[in-house]
Amino acid sequence: MVQLQRIVTLAVVAAGTLVSVGLAAERDMAWVDQRVQAWQPTEREKRWESIGWAKDIRHALRLAREQQRPIFLFTLDGRMNVGRC
């Protein structure tokens, strides 16, 4: 009988622990979702996406002649994170 009481007690404690862990996990997931939303770029920060990118310099030159517009040439040495391009 004492053994059965211990098993029931352990089962109740385990169930309570699982519920509290589940609630904490839901709270943590909500916090992560909130942080992800807060870090999304704004419309102003995504303005560069509206630039008409050309696939190569020949295509850019043709478009520039047709539209009588200048070309901005962006080159990269593979280390953009240090500010060198």
C-alpha cells in the first residue's frame, strides 16, 4: 500500500512538472516570436529591394542606354561584414 502511494505521489509530481514545463515552453516560444517580429526590417529598411538590379554589366549598359540613366556598379571582395566593398 505504501508503495502504491509513492507511485501515485510521483505520478502527480511528474504531471505537475510537465504542465509547468509546458507553460514555460509556451511562454518562451511567445517571447521568441515577439523578438523575431521586432527584428524584422521596416519598409524604409527594405527600400533597397526596389532597385532595378541587372544580372551583368552588359545588361546594365543596355538598360542605361535605353533609359538614359547612369549605372551604379557595386563590387565585392568577399568581406562585406568589415565594410570593404
